[in-house]
Amino acid sequence: MLDKYVGVYSSPETPIKWTIARDGETLFFQPPGAQSGVPLEAAAEFRKITEHRGYEILSPLSPLAHLGIARAMALTGNTDASKKAYEAFLTLWQEADANLPIFKEARREAAQFQ
């Protein structure tokens, strides 16, 4: 499932190319000229947001971080953690506009774990 992210990426706005590689169940970001890659630990970064909400308690970042955790856990095959994170996101956004694209996507993705 992670193989679809492996490759060389670039952007028309920048002349730099960077590489995403895979070793087992971990993706690595390798900047140009670097000898080795840096592990991409999305779930850990999203957890920092959910655990340290700060002063902006109404910010959408915390619920979206739960969605990020859910997606990261799904990519690594951790279905239990993914399901819990989707449930947290959907609970936090239960009053959201049902037609909001990201909310619709999250509901569709979460349905896979039912």
C-alpha cells in the first residue's frame, strides 16, 4: 500500500527534486544530495497536535490531526488505531456540514473499517 508514494517528486515552483523511498513499513524522505533519508512519521506529528491543543481550542487543526492519524495508521495497516482515530474525528465534527468534501471523504474512508 505504501508503494504508491515511492518515487521522485518535484514542483514547477521549485527546481528541486526529492525522493520518497520505502524500507519495510516506513517511508523515507531523501532531500537532494543527502546520503540517507529521514523517516516520515506522520502519525507522531499529528499526535503532537492532538495532545497539545494550545489556546486555539476551536481550531480545526485538532480534529484534522485525528483524520491525519487515521489515514497514517491505515497506510501502515494498523486498522484498530485507524478506526479509533476516524471515530474521534467524526465525533469531533459530528455537527459539521455533511456536504463538506473532507468530511464526506472521512466518512467514506471510515466506512471501510465497519
